[in-house]
Amino acid sequence: MSIREVIYLSQEDVIAAGGLDMAKCIEAVEEAMACHSRGDAVLPSKTVVRWGDALSEATQGRINAMPGYLGGKVDMAGIKWIGSNPMNPQKYNLPRASGILILNDPETKLPLAIMDTTIISAMRTGAAGGLGVKYLSRADSRIMGIIGAGVQARTQAMAAAVVRPALEKILIFDIVPEHAESWCREMQKKLGISCLAARSAEEAVRESCFFVTVTTAHEPIIKADWIRPGQTFIHMAGYEDELAVVQKADKIVVDSWVEIKHRALQTLYLAYEKGMISDSDIDAEIGEIIIGRKKGRETDEEFIYYNTVGMGIEDIAFGGWIYGEAKKKSIGVRLPLWQKPLWV
């Protein structure tokens, strides 16, 4: 039997292979969402390793294991193993989230690649939000609001700029004003879009056509009376909005309702747990809208609530594309699994 190898891709290798190409990332994640809704994917629920109860994640962090298989154009299996510690930036000058992605051949089940997934994870989360903007925001949207000026704010803005090229302004609020101001300087230069630090979360929400929350908050920030008809709320994190915001929605769209209930931390789940909404109140999964099974935005007056929890198949989709590009460009380090297997 011939030598078996895996390709190792560092973060620099991932970037060299196209890891910052948001348009390609959106294309990959869109395929993942479509496959999920067509039943052409295997998605075990994520396993969470934490040091305490759910609230401990805010200070002690967690590690997630997110396996899956994706069919369609991807035909790849894999697992993301990603740790997250909110204290890392301040305490250690390290990213909050970091991890690896392992890709496996779905036929032989042998590993094909091991790669840094810090960039992949951030990009695919931005792409998931971008799909909400693409299918659920008004076509004439010109102003984006963002709450939280961290890594995720960068990729959410990158994705919005791809799917809404006529975007004119981004209003961002962070509890540390200096973070919002430095974010604006960086992203205005990168995107060529006017970026302004909002004076409050309320301003960022009220003035926007669509807005996204990307914080580590465990207390509501967004209030129901800030919401205007026609807006789209891209909810990416935990308990960031009043339960009344959910009740105000004309349409609720998710990435996976099963996984949102499994994670049991986001506002939408809390509303469900309290009996304020039921399974029948979930109008669609975004993949169902992508494949045309259900409708996205139908009127300019709808307030649409879009909630994502994140799925490992998104990482596999984008990581699979990066793996293909790395092979084409001879990027990465080849590591032998064996010269000859000891036992067959």
C-alpha cells in the first residue's frame, strides 16, 4: 500500500489559499445550508466542554467539537475542534477563539487535511450572517448596524458588503468606545464604506436597515421599542435582546432550529422555553429559503428575526474549498500518516 499523507495548513497557509475570500466563503456556506435543508448532510449536535454551567462560558470559556458530513458539491466529512475564552485578548493577547479543522475522505474515512480554523470559523460565521442579509433584508438597504466591535464584527461587515454592494454606511457600537473607533478606522479603509462609531446601541439599531449583534453579553441589549418595520435582525450570539423582540417579529428564520434548541442559550430558545413561542412559530430555516422551498422577505414592512447558532458543516464547506485551493497551489506541509500500515 502506498504512503498516506495529510496536508497541514497553518493560518498563514489558509489565508494564502483564499481564506479571506468572503465571496467564496458565502458561496460555500450557502451550499452547506442548501444541503442541510435537502437532507444531503450529516449533522450530529455539537459537544460542549465547559468548566461549570452555561454562564461560566462568559469568563472561563468552552471548547466545542463540531463534526459532520456535507454532500452536494462538497462531498467531505470533518470535525472542527474550537476553543473560546473571552479573557484571552485582555489577559494573554491571544484571539478569543482558536482551533483546528480536520477533513476526512467520506469514502475511505482517512484524514486528508489538518488546518488552523481560526480564520475559517470567523469567516463562515460572517458568511452565515451575510446570507441572512442577502435573503431577508430589504433590497434597498443602505445602512448596517453592528453591536460589538470584535473579530465577528469584521466578518459580518465583510459579508454584508458582498451581498449588499450598495451599502453606504455602517454604524457600530461597543461598550468600549475606543474599540468602535479603531474598528471604524480599520474597516472603512478595508471596505471603502463610511464607518461611524454610534453613541449608543439604540442609535445603531434605530438608524439601520438591518443590524447584527456579535457580543458575549448574557443580558439583553436590544429593546423591542427600538425596532422599526422593515428591519432585519441578524442574531449571532447569546442572550442579547429582550424576549419581546422575538414576539415582535413578523417572521422568524434560523439556520437549524434543532441545534438552537440543543445549545439552549440564545434568546430565541429562552422564548421557546418560557412558552412565548412554539415550534410552529419558526417560519423557515435559511436553507429552505435558499432552495426555494420557503419564502424569505415578502414585503418591505416585515420585521424579520434571523437566528444562527453555527453548524460544523459550514466549516467543512469552506475548509473543503480551501483544501482544494491549497492542493492546486501546492500550499501547506505534507505529513505522513504511515509508510505502510502496521495492521490491515
